[in-house]
Amino acid sequence: MQMNKNGIYIKEPTTKQAVLATLAYFNIFGIPLTRHELSEYLIFKTVDQNKIDIYLKESPLIRSEDGYFSLGLDKRDFQAKFDRSKQFWKKVMRFQFLFSICPFVKLVCVCNSLCINATDQNSDIDLLVITKKNRLFMARLFITLLTSIFGVRRHGNKITKRFCLSFFISENNLDLSKIAIEPHDIYLAYWIKTLQPISGDYETYEKLLKENGGFLKSYFPNPALPNKRYFRKTAAPVNTLKNIFEKMLGASSLNEKIRAYQLWRAHSKMEALPDKSGTIISGEMLKFHDNDLRNQIKDNWESALKKIF
């Protein structure tokens, strides 16, 4: 991906353009970046780190406050998001065990706003769930049951600080570039890059990054660094119990019945949606986003670039 002065695409972005484009994206969510994060999330090119330091020091467009850099954000505006996100992460870790014992689940990642600490008072906790091959619907059933029993699943008007189970993919369907919007999908690129695995098989997370390596490289020249901050390895006794459940529930006839019912119900709900662009229903992917904001975020980002370049 490249940029031009009318929005997108310049063949060889300067250090200034790369830094401003990166900060402009996170500004949309009211989030500043530390110096380390700026290097990690820098879009478009690999830049001499000294050049970044010089530009950060000299640019009249960039605000620096307590080690955070932004395009004019005030600490009072983003500190509340940071404090709130800490509480959200505490809840994630408190209920991480639910995902560890869930049959047929290969990996669970937190995604979207919480991964960049961009939570507001009404935010939920979005999850990406990767399941075993041909067991997506069975895994979805049990993860829905467990989070419902413990009262932590988002549903109806019960949203804030609850787990949103809106994105499931199977382990043989890890390439997400096929759902990218054209001609570019800045949101999906950062969405993948900022995923935070919390439970399951860490190798599946590494495979996910590898499968999407080509797509990410078109936005970020440097390979994505694996995230391990919130990941907890499943204890051996829990794995044993999980394997027992999977053997007990492994009948293909049961799986097919659950699959048929969930597909029927999902298609019925989709038909009632005024905007179906954020919904994907297949045997290997379930994506339920009634209001897909990717185009809006892309437009906001491009508008910001036009003003500052």
C-alpha cells in the first residue's frame, strides 16, 4: 500500500508522512502512542529511528505529553480510556478459564477497541474465536453456553464489559485478506496486528500471523511481533478434561444437527438486517457485525491525511 497527496498513495512516503499517517489513524480513536508503539505500528515503510526522533522533536503538529505522542490529544481525554481498559483487561483475565475448557476451541483472541485501549463507557469485549476444523458450530454452542451461564456474554441491551461473540473462523480458514475491503483496508490491517491472544494454542496464533503475513506486509514492512502479554497456557489437567469432552461430543451426526440449526438461525437473522455488509455466514466463518465501520474509519483517516499533508 502507498499514499498520495489526495488521500492515498505516495510511492515513497517520507518519515514525516509515515509518522503522521500512523498517529492520524490512532487519533480517530482518541489514542496516543508511546515511542515504542509508534515504531511497532508505523505504517508504509521502515524508517531510520533517529529520523523519527528528530521529527517528533521538531514537528509543530505533534503533541508530546508524559511520553505519549498524538496529533493534539489532551491527556485528560485519553487517560479515562486507559483507566477503563485496565478494568476491562482484569475481567478478561478473570474469565479466561472459560475459554480454556471450551471444547473444540483452538484459540481465543481479544480484538478491536480494547487491544488499543480505546474503550468507552459502553464498550464490550470483542473476541475472535478460532475453532477446530469442521467443529465451528459445536465450539460456538459451548462458548455461548459457558459465557451465558456465568453472565458475561453480550446480548440484548446487556453490553458493557461483556464478551461479544461475533467472529468465528475455523483453523483451516485463517487467511483474512479475502474479507478485506478494496482498494485497501487500514482497519483490518491494524485489527490483525493488534490482536491479543488470551487462551488456547499459541501456535494457532502464530499460524494466523503467518497466513496473513503477505497482507500485513503491504501495510507494515516489518513483520508483526507476536503478542503474549495476556496469553495464558492451558494447564495439563484442563487440557485432559477438554479432550474428554471432545471425544464425548465428537459424533458427526450431532455436529451436523447443530451446524444446520445455527446456519438456519443465522441466515434468518441476517435477512432482517438493513445492512448486511458486515455479516458473513459460511461453514468456516461466522462474522456478525451489524454495523461494519471499516469504510467510515478509512474515510475519516483519509480526510485527516488530506488536512495534514
